[in-house]
Amino acid sequence: MTEQTENRVTGFLGLCMRAGRIISGQESCVDLIRREEAALVLMDADASENTQKRITDACHSHHTPLWMLSKGSLGAAIGKRGRMVIALKDDGMAQNLLGLLKEEPQL
């Protein structure tokens, strides 16, 4: 992901967090993905191999778009250090974020 796009995405994630649209944490995100209610998932590059595999497998199985952000940027963007995975439910904010990410390669 380009630095410019990542900066725009992380800025928008702060807005999403304040609006209460973000689901964070591995278990909550996997549950949302399995219920097929997640519009997209973002994962921090610093996530453990187990977390990366679990989230990647769930997203691929349920056809949920997944992108990777650089180390530490995800937690900083939402104001919760140490968060490695977030998901957004399908709504207008998720669609705006998908618009920002449409040119970026998915995992």
C-alpha cells in the first residue's frame, strides 16, 4: 500500500472509530467475517503468524476484502495501541473506505 493511501486510510479510521463503526480484536472480527457482515478487514503487519493465518483464511473463505497496513499504524489510527485486526460492517463509511482502497492490492 502506498504511503499516501495509508495516511488517508488511517485518518479515515479515526473518524470511523469516533463514529463507533469499527469492530476490533481477532475474535470479534472473525465472528463478524463468519456471519458475513464484514465489508472489509484491515490487519497490522505486526500481527502474529497465527493471527495473520486465521484472519486471511476467514476472509478468503467468506470473500471478505483484506488489506495489510504497516507496523503499528492500525492501533495508532484508532487510538488503541496493540490492536492488530479491525473490521467494518457494511455501511456508508465502509463503502467510502473501500473507495480509498480500490486501487491497492488485497491480501
